[in-house]
Amino acid sequence: MPEMPSSSTNNPQTPVLLLKTKSSPTDAYEELFSTPHDGFEFDPTFVPVLQHRFTEDGLQSVRELLQKKKIGKSEESSYGGLIFTSQRAVEAFAKLVDENEGRDEGWPHLQHVPIYSVGPATTRALTAIPQSPPLQIFGEHTGTGEVLAQYILQHYSEWYRGRPTKPPLLFLVSEQRRDIIPKTLMDDTLPSDTRIEVTETEVYGTGVMASFPGDFENVLSSTKDRPRRWVVVFSPTGCDSMLKGLGFILDEKTGKATKPAGQRNTYIATIGPTTRDYLIKTFGFEPDVCAAKPSPEGIWEAITSFNPGL
């Protein structure tokens, strides 16, 4: 159950409803949005949307690769590196690393391969995984799958320069993901010495928490009298419940959203283009802003730069 923001109409703080589970032990979104600066005061509230479950078949596949030292720089290795685009995939990977921690010197034996990460949050999670010497993580600056894929093409070719055929990459994913990275890296039009095979291994699944619609309704009710409030959307999963909670009517045949009547005081921000494009394509709904970078600072900049009168 999310902690309810103050319902006072005199409260100068603007509610920011973060549709995510609060990170532990600290959450960078809470730290940023709880601190007034630049003349802005926000009141952040977390409303968890997703529930995650690890996929044992996928975990077992990665477990065996690690135990047999099949992810490495040698030509005998099955894979020459790893790709991560979500914190949950990192959590699944960390679970496997923890299982054998202290039993095998040098575990998980990945110090000589590139680990590709799509953004700062995923990179922070990867940095916490024990490896001596530390994991070599690249791509934090990219921010999106499209940019990361282009970066990998250049970086991986240099990393394995001299290998006419680049070793495959292992991509740890959920059952819901975009295919832009594999499509880009395995594009048939690429030169043979640049093209990279990618194996996607599903290590976790996601679904909407049964409690989300009720929790979201309660938070909306407690902030309905505020002059303005923001809803920050982090994933396509649960967008239909979010729109319904805001009073949108979803057409049974087309799925398109119809705006509710009345004066508007709720604005929508998305963490990046994937979620923005999903809302537009699936529901015909365009969010008010989209973060240029998938980070607390990116959301802050998008929200504080928004002018509803323009």
C-alpha cells in the first residue's frame, strides 16, 4: 500500500506519482523529488505496478554457462559478453552469482569480457555484483536500446579485433521486450566481421500487481484537489490500468483511449521512448513529456521544463 500524499489544497508541493516499486535501501527518485530546488517542490509517492518472477529454465541455462566458464574471451567460449537492459535481469543474474560466491576463486569469471548496460540504473546494479577484478561495464551513457546497439557494434568489434567472426553475445531478458538490439546486431546487411549473433535468454517475467488499480485509485483520490499532479510511467505493463484509473475510456474493439470530460490537472511523463511509443501506438494517447534520459534527472528536467500553455 503506497504512502498517501497530503490532500491539502494549500499544499504548495506538486504530487508526483511514480508508478514503480521503491528501490531499497534508497531510491534516487525519492531523494531528488523530495528535495526542493530551482523553485520547485514535489511530493513523490510510489505506486508499485509490476510483480516479477524469475524464470527457472532461463536461470538454469545461464547457471550452467557460468559454472562451465562458457562466457569468456577464449575462442572455445560460447559467448564473448553479456547485455543487460533492465535492473530485474541484473537481479536474476546477481542471484546466480550469489549461489556460488566464495566457493570458486575468481567466480563468476567474467573479468575479461564486456558487460553492456543501457543506462545508469542498470549500471549501478551491475557494479554491485562482486567480481575481482571488477566487471567491465560499458554503455551507461547510451540510454536506449537503439543507441546501445550502435555502440555495441563499434565497441565489440574493437574488443574482438582480429576475430573474423565475432563471438555471440548473451542477452538476459524478460518475456516482454523489444527486439531492436538483436535485430540491429544481427542485421544481414552488416559485414560478416561486424555482425554479432545474439542469444536472448528469458530470466524473469512481469505482470501487473492485483493491488495496483485500487492503490492507484486511492492515491488519485487523495490528490484530486491539487492544481497539478504528475504520473510517471516506467513500463508499458499496466498502462491500460493507469489510463482507466485516470478516467479514460478504452474502446473494446480498437483499444484506443478517449479523454475524460472536465478540466485537466493530471499530466503524464514517461521514462523513455519505448513506453511513450507504446502509449501512442496502443492507445492513441500521447504523454505530455518523455525523459531525454531514463533517470531521475531526466524525469525532473522533463517535468520542470513543461509548460501546459504551449
